[in-house]
Amino acid sequence: MGVFDHAEFDAHESLHFFNDAATGLRAIIAVHSTTLGPAAGGCRRWSYASDADALTDALRLSRGMTYKNAVAELPFGGGKAVILADDAAPKSSALFAALGRAVASLGGCYITAEDVGVSVEDMRHVQQQTQFVSGLPQRGNNAGGDPSPWTAVGVFLGIQAAIKTRLDKNSCDGITVAVQGVGHVGGHLCHLLHDAGAKLVVADVNRENLNAVSSAIPVEVVAPGEILFAAADVLAPCALGNVLTAATIPLIKAKVIAGAANNQLSTAADGARLADRDILYAPDYVINAGGIISISHEYHGSSSENEVRADIAKIPERLDAIFAEASESGHTTNELADKLARRLITAGRK
């Protein structure tokens, strides 16, 4: 099967494969759209089962970034980089310098930042080779630094909006939230939820992440295979995507799904499966836009943390509008989010 026939190919503008023998870098950069601005999206380093899986991830993630940036009203299109992790080519300054050269070769059509498996320090090495990078160390009160805490803030605000709609609760006090993945974003989210009075059930394949959270705040730890089906009011997927499927949805006990992971739905039809079970789904790229909002403010300069926070505060407003329309129209929340994104992109094109 060719790339143009790939199930996740969605009129992507360009697709780039990079191989740097000296550093061991093997990467894919997918540019989905530059209609609203340069394609922006983080770089993920992950151990994929196959090159085909890495390609699928790059295609899906880049399209999601187009929709995320459009709905968040940012002057960005959508793109994504994935590094195929290899024990023979561990993380190094040279590897990320090679990534920087790859990004530079695209002439500004793609802007990178950190994502899963990539840090602020890694982006500093990218910056030595290209100006088309964000998520760099923060200076004073200016926007910048690790975008993960901002993603967590947006998800927290989105959870508050969702429980108001579905559970008729005005705060997280007393609700139970099952958090799948307590790394950079999920860990911050747990602290925000705990401070708001929520009870937490957590799981992570990384023992260090679990130890960091469980030593700081009270949590119930369950096995990774159990977290989706925990007895909770809210399920917050904050690890990898593709977790809401025809097999898992019938077993979910939560009445709200609102988390930071990208591409939570395995297929668009899974949104209907959730609706059929009266589970309110907060579309992932709407609720998890806090990080890219921070990235945008940093990249375009002259912004403060207060301005970032003000823009992130619009996330629950967008969710409220989607939830209300879903209730009135009978359409699923993921359908309506996609429709909104496409409408904004079309308006930008005109």
C-alpha cells in the first residue's frame, strides 16, 4: 500500500523521511496543512513496533494538530515529527542537532517543539540548528518552557466544564478521576485535581512516574490494564492514543472522558459508541490545546504567562458550546469538533 492510499492520509501537504547515519536519527515529519500558518506540532520520540506504525502515528498526529490549532484560533497549521527510538541510537545532543537540521531543511513550513519522550533540553539542541523551534527554556515571566503544565491546566478546566454538563457538579470536590498516564501532563493534572478535592485512581507503565505522584499526594494505584475500567466519575487518558475502541468502550464505567492524550478514539465511530452509552466525550484536541497555546505565545514573542492563561481559559467555553450543540442536534462531540475545525480552515483558506 502506498502512502497516498494510507488509511490515515488526509490530503497531507507533504511527508518527509530523514535518516542520519552519524547520529542514528530516523525521523518522519508530516505536514498536514499550512492554510492557517506554518505547520506546528511537537516531536515525539517513541519505540514503534514497525516503521508503518510510526508513519500512521505521524499522519494522525499531524492532522490532529491542524484541527487543534484551528479550533484554538492559533496562527498555525498542523504538523508533527516522530523519532523512531532505537537502543542503538540513544538520545544525544548530536541526534537532536540532526533533527534541527532536518527541520531547518523544510524552510519554515514546520515548527517543532517537545512531545512524548522529548524535553526542553532536547529542544535547546534543536535550536542550535534552526529558528523554527519553540518550547525553549522560559525567561522571566515571558511565555515559554515546558508546555506540559499548560496542557494540564487546560485539561483540568475542561474536566470542570464536562462534569458541570454531565454530572451537574460545579467543582471537582468529591469526584473520582481515573488518570491513565501520570508523566509530564498527567502528573501535573493529578496535582490540580487533588488540590480541587478530587479522589484519584492512577496507572502508568513507568514506575518512576507512579512513585513521583504517589509520594506527593494520595492516590489509588491500579494496573495499567485496569485503569480504563476503574470505578470513576471521570476517565482522563493522558498517555498514548487509540484507547477508546469497540472493545474497551462497553467496559468503561466513567460518565465523562476528558484527558490529554491525542487521538483517543480509535475511529470516528467510537465517538458514537460513547454517546450511545451516555458517556460525555471531550474531544481531545479541543481540551488538550493548552500546550500549543503556550508554544504559540512563545514563538510569536512578547507574551506573558497571564496572556497564556487567559487564552487557555477559553478551552472550557469551546467545550461548553460543543456539548450544548451535541445535546441539541444529536451529533457526537467529535463530529462537531471536526466540523468546527474544517469550517475555520475553510474560512482561513478563503
